[in-house]
Amino acid sequence: MSEIKSSQEALIPPVSRREFIATVGVGVASATVLTTGVMEAEPAAETLAHEPTEGSAHHVPISLWVNGTQYEIGVEPRWTLATVLRRELGMTGTKIVCDRGECGACTVIRNDQLIYSCMTLAVDCDRSRIETIEGVALKEKLHPLQQAFIDNDALQCGYCTPGMVMALKHLLDHQPRPALDDVKEACAGNLCRCGTYPNVFKAALEAAQKMR
Amino acid sequence: MPKKVKTTVEFEGRVSEILVDIPDIETPLWGNDAELDIVGHPIPRVDGDKRVTGAAKYTSDILLPHMLYGRILRSAHPHAVVKSVNSSEAEKLPGVKAVISAFNTDPIRWHGSSSLFDKTARLVGDEVAAVAAVDEETAADALELIKVDYETLPFVTDMEEAMKDTAPKLWPNGNVVGGKPSIYERGSVSKGFAEADLVIEETFRTQTELHTCLETHGSVAFWEGDKLTVWDSTQAVFNVRDALAAALNIPSNHVRVIKQYMGGGFGSKLELGKYTVIAALLARRTNRPVRLMLTREEDQMNTGNRPATLQHVKVGVKKDGTLTAIELKSVNANGAYLGGAGCGAPYREMYLCANVRTEEYAVYVNTGRSRPARAPGHVQGTFGLESMMDVVSRKIGMDPLEFRKKNYATVNQAQTNPKPYSAKLLDQLYEAGAKKIDWWNRDKSRNSGDFHSRKRGVGMASQIWGGGGGPPAYALVKINRDGSVNVLSGTQDLGTGTKTIISQIAAEELGIALADVAVDLGDTETCPFSGSSGGSTTAASVGPAVRTAAADARLQLFEYAALELKVKPEELSSRRGKIFVKSDPQKSLPFKEAARKAGNNMIIGKGFRGPNPDGYSLNTFGAHFAEVEVDMETGRVTVLRHVAAHHSGRPFNPLTMTSQIEGGVIQSMGYALSEQRVIDPASGIPLNMNMENYKPMTALDVPTIEPILLTQVDEHCNTLGGKGIGEPPRIPAAAAIANAVADAIGIRIRELPITPDKVLAALKSSVPSHKV
């Protein structure tokens, strides 16, 4: 956390689009330095694959630490974290389904807490550490939970899957020996229309066992 | 040149005769004794890693440079004339790039005599105008600045009201679709009722179900000059391409439709949507890419539904259980535009009965339009029929399962010349399911609950569906010089596992590892034609085409291997990565080595789906058994166990097939117990256009589901020996649950969903009886 703060102090208020692009580049570079091998920085070119939204006059600068990479970004106060992740940062793994906190498809982890990113304003996440589905795999290797999802066919259309994985990863991070009821409770806020719940339960329990 | 023959194909109950080629290359049936290394094995999805890491790109995830965001302004009234649309304030809003409506675009015909932006709105949610803006938030702001002048008209949202002469008319010819009911009759029901020892009448009702796909309907449209590329969340890329080209009056080869990953379809994404055309129009007007994904509220409101039904059923039966007559009069809520509605098929097909009559009304109402919904018609009809069969069997004092076995049909009686079923093992499914739920000792279950506050019961129901598939469907198999393989087919994977099954079939036929096959689907420009993914037809339609294409490619490669092995190509076979001489398997060449020999002499295998067999009706069957507990104080129904026994011929992949069955049961539980669209009759406004109040099943609602798969090959259906499974598990589940509730409390609930209020009202007003 101290790393984020020290970089945050250097943040400059409202940025033009051109300056913003430059700032993101710097942010990524500094993240690489700060994390020394623990977290991998994304290449700057990828970060900038999507141009930031034009025409918004009221951008507020915030600093997000997403999956180990720092992003300094201007956001409108009304933008949700889900929208910023998907549209501004191009991390589309996080899904928006109900857009009102009913279904859990947008679930991410913020500062070790599970949140619905569609119900969370991005400005409220300033200086937060965010973990999304894109950051769950450990380097190139799938997280045991992700592998268990594949092995147990715990996904059909896959649209609820990122949210399910985040909710259950959070469970396993905090409760290495969950019972079936713990698993059900942990994903009770994640709707799956294909009805793949039984396999999700199996996957979570199998992953827990393998991670011990 | 292949020979053209006529063949019969069925899609969601509609039967048609088409011209088809017979493939030159013969691929003999994979029978029960075929030694298969990959097909029929529980293989994890080949694209699972993309789906669990967030790497899979759905239409909603497409981000293009300078892309704009579209939103649609929808009618606030169930029936109104749109007199004017004033968008000047919206256009002044910074970030808004275009506003379109009926007043500044050329009309595009839609739903027969309607249009893209119709100046008469016929439901709350009809399209009135659309905007493109730099982000979703600005687009939403713009909608609020558009001023629409409506002249409201009288409306009707209840289908029974709509049938009355005094009801407001949606269309000049009245509210009954086609002006008359759709009638089917075989034998004579009056004769059948005269022959009966007992004639029983009942009325059943089902609610409006919403598909509630997690990925809303939507498209991304992008023009390069006169060439349009569209990403669409669709079950039918070629349907969309051709309809979109027609709507825009451009040739089909100027339109490319792509669907890679999609977040659910369930029948609601089988056709071109207005949102796609609107995205294309906005993209053309702004000369920028436009993404238009519907909001959750719009999606629930106006992208289709399983229509509500009213089913009056009259059955004649003899004391020994013989059915003498079945009569159905049904009313089906079609919605404001022609959508297709009816529920009579199970009545006509499921049981042996000489005298059957169905009279079905589809009715226009000022609500969202009906669309196919995972086993359209059959889900509603099977609830009515199978509830009725329970009532009848209890009235004559016969076990419900014995009664169904007594009236077992072995031919498709609904056909003009009834054909035998290609494979009907329903009797075995009955036995297996009954054993698993302990059917013959179900009194134990009934008495095991706390008798005063909680009661338990067991119920069952049967299912028939098509799912045999058929032509046309095409595939290409390309062998690269490193021995890796590309399979191309213009079908779609909705999350059902189509891509995995296609990979399995290609790898099996080529005799190589699954990892060496890459499958590309859902692209009208790169893939040959395949039909829409619906009717549980995809695997059985596309699968044999893929197999033939793989066989074609393999035979081409054998010519290079034959030179190397100094034998004739026809002496060769391939398996597990090796091409070998059949008479001397030691004499072999690695598949990859043969591919290297071929070098850049491109090997392209072409395959297409051959005709369906003459003389058989291709159907799928299942039997469900449910055990429930009813809380007598709250009226809440809990499903404790659900046994789902199915046979669709060879299961191509038992792992994904089991997922289909479990998912079908879980969706049906929502249909049986909690899901329903609610419309305020006074305003015509739908009240629960979200997920919380629509109430699909959650993780906490799911009981133990016990699928049973019979794996016996259907030797007649196609060269793979298997049929579809997507829809069958949705069909009998709700009826089995409803029958279990009646068994538990001795009172029958005749209307879905079986919510606590209905249970409590029934408990208050009825006397329990075992003859319900």
C-alpha cells in the first residue's frame, strides 16, 4: 500500500487527453519498478489499446492499482468501477449484467473485500487495490480454481463465470476448508442463467482440496 | 456431382421438406461397438481457459477505436401514436453524435406491415428513437432530452380480454392471430368421449417467462466504405446477415456477421434484432463504429418471452387406463407482433390415443412479443398434459407411472403417415428414474416430513422433443503443413459446448489429438453456411458435416502418406496421431509427417450434412422425477431431489451433456416456482424488468439433481448416432415438480408458478384428496 501512496502524491490534477496518455505510460513504468518481480506490468501499448472516452469535461484524477499495475486516470464522478475497468482500461473480463447489484457478474475484489463493481463509483476507489478476473491466473498458469472450473464444466455460456471465480477465490483466500454450504453462501449473490451451479460447487470444493 | 434428394427436417416442431445433396464420401455409422477415443468421452470444454480468465470476447466486450455507444428511446405507453419526436435539445448535448427516429430516417419494414421505428407504439418498450454518443452515460442523458408527443390509444394486456369483441384492436383484422384458431384433429374426439368410462376436464395456466440471457441482446456495427461488419450476440449469424442485408438493401456479401462468444440465447437470439439495424444506421450516419447493447430493463421488456397460456383440457379414459380421447383448447399470448405461440404438440404426440383434437388461439396483446424459448410450446403444453395425466390416473385409481406406460406410443401419431420413432427407450428411462427416486416406496417420502408443518411428495412427468437436426449444414477442415488442423463452420456455440463437440468429432475422424484441432465458428465471411443454433439441432446437423469434411481431408492426406509408405491410399487408416496400413499397422507414418510431405499443397476437406433417413421420426425422450417439501405455514415449495433421465442417442460429450441437463432442470425450477413477468393491467407497464424481482434460481435454491444418461446409439438418426439435448431437460421438469406438490399436499395447483401465495390460498379453500 505504501507504494501506491508514494506514487499518488506525485499525481497531477485534471489532465488533458494527451497528458493523460502520457501519465498512464509513466504509471505503468513506475509500477514495474515498484513491484520488483512480484507483479508484472502490462505493456504500455496494451494499456492504451482503447482511447479514453472523449468529450467529458469533468474528469477527476484517480489512481487505481489493478492486478498489480498502477493506472492514473481521469474519470467522471458518475462512472462506475465496472465501466472504468471495461471501457477505459479495456479489461472486459468483468461483466455488466443487471447493472444494479443483483447478479454478481461484475464482482471484483477491492482491498481484499468482495464488491459489485457496477454499484461502486470509480472515484470511491481512488488509491484502491483492485483484483479482477484478468489477474487471477498466476503468471501464465491458471489458478487452481480456474482449472477446477474447466475440469468440472462449471461454466456454460461463461458470462457469470468471472464473477463466480472472484467470489469463490475470495472465499478460498479466507477459508481454505469450506463446506458445501459455505460455497453456496459465497456465490449466492452470483446469478447463472444456464444453471450451472452444481458444477460450480464441485469446482470450488475440488480447488480448495487441491490448494491445501 | 452429388445427387439431389428430398428429405424431411424438423426445427422446433416445424417440419419441412427440402432438397439436399448426398455426400460423396461415406462415413459409416459409429455404432455401439465403435472404438472411439474422443467422441463420447467426458472432455472439458476446449475454450474453457478463455472463459475462466476473462479472455473470451463477447459482443459486449468489443472495443473499437473511436467507437460510439448507442441507446434506444422506447415507448412509455402500451398503445400510442407517436406524433412527433423533437431531438434538438439532445443533439445539442456535448458528446451526442446522432439521433435517429421515424422522422429523419427512411422507413424499414419490420414484422410485416410495421416498421423499424413504427409511428404506432404497441407496447411499453417499442422503439421510438435512438442516439449515438461518446459514452453510455452521455447516451442515457440524451434520451432524457428527447421530447416525444404521444397520442395514447386504448390497450389490452390480458389475452382473454383481448379475445372479446369489445377489446381494443392492435391490428385491423382483430386480435386473434390469423383470425382463427389453429386446429388439428385425428380420429373423432366425440366418439372417443362416448367410448370413455370417465371424462375429465381441467384448466391449466402458465405464466410469461423471460429468457433473461446474462449478455443482453446487442451488436457492434462498423462500416468500411460500403462494407458492414457486425458483431452480434446471436444464435444465427447467417439469419442475421441475410436479414440485415435485406433491411439495408445491400448485397449479402457486403455484410459480415461475427459471433465468437455469447452470454446465453435460449431462443431469443434467433433472428435479426432492431438494435442491430439501429447500430448499423447510427454507424453509417456518424461514420464511426457503434456499440449498442441493450440495458437489462430493455432486454427483459422487449426481446421475447415464453408466452403465457390458458389450457382447457378434456380427456376420456377407460377404467383399465386406456386413453380414448384428448382435447385441448388453448389460448396463447402472442404479444404485439407476430411471434409464434402454441402449446399443443405434446398433446398430439406424447401418448397413444386415436382421437385427439387441439384448437389453439394465438392472441395479440399490448406486451412484448413471444419468441422461441428453450423448447417452445412443449414446456407449457407438457405442464398441462402431464398435470392432466396425473389427475386422470389418480381418478381411475391407477399409478401415474403405470398409466403412462399403458398409453405408450411407438409411432409418431401426429404425422399423416405415422412413422416409428428411430429410437425410443422411454420405458427404460421410466424404470431407471423410478428406481433412483424410489418411486414404488414414495409413501415413505410422503410420511417423512413433519406432518403438520411440512409435507413431502413425489411426482413424475415425461418428455418428447425433436432434436434430430438435418441439412443444410457445411464444414471445412484444413490441414496445415505442421499437421495442425482448422475446422470452420458457420454455426454457433451458445455455451452448450458445440465448439468442443466439433473438435472431438474432427479429431476422432482424423485420428489426431484434440489439442491439434482449432475450431472457428460464427463468422459469415470465413465459415461455410450452417443453420441457426436452436431446436437442439446443432450437434446432429453440424456434427456429421464436420465428420465428412474431416474424412475428405484425411483421404487427401492419405495420398501423400501412401506415396511414402508405398501402398494405395485406400489401404490406410489413421488413429492416435499415426497413419498406418490397415493390414500391417506397424507400417506407419506420423500424421504430422504426412502433413509436412503435403507442404503448402493446401488440404481442404469439404463436408455437408446428408439427408435424414426415410421411414423414421427423429425424436428425443426423457422422464423426470421430483421430490418436494411444502411448508404448510408459509406455502413455500422446496425441491429436495430431482432425477432427470434422458436418451438422445450417443452422448457426444457426457460432461457437457450433464451440464445441459442440470441447467435445464434449474431453469425449469424457476419456471415452476418463482419466475414470472408482471404487468400492471392499469398502465400496461411491466413491473419487474430486472433480475431481483423476476426471480431466477440462485445457488441457494438448487437441490440435488441426479441426471441419468442412457448411452445407446440411435442407429438411424445420422452417422454419429446421437441427437440434441439442449431443450429436452426443460420440458418435463415443471410438471414433475407440480405433480410432486399435488402428491404432498393433496391439492393441485393448476397455475404456474407455484408461489407461496397460491399454495396458501389453495390450502385455505380446498379439501385435500389423493385424487388430485
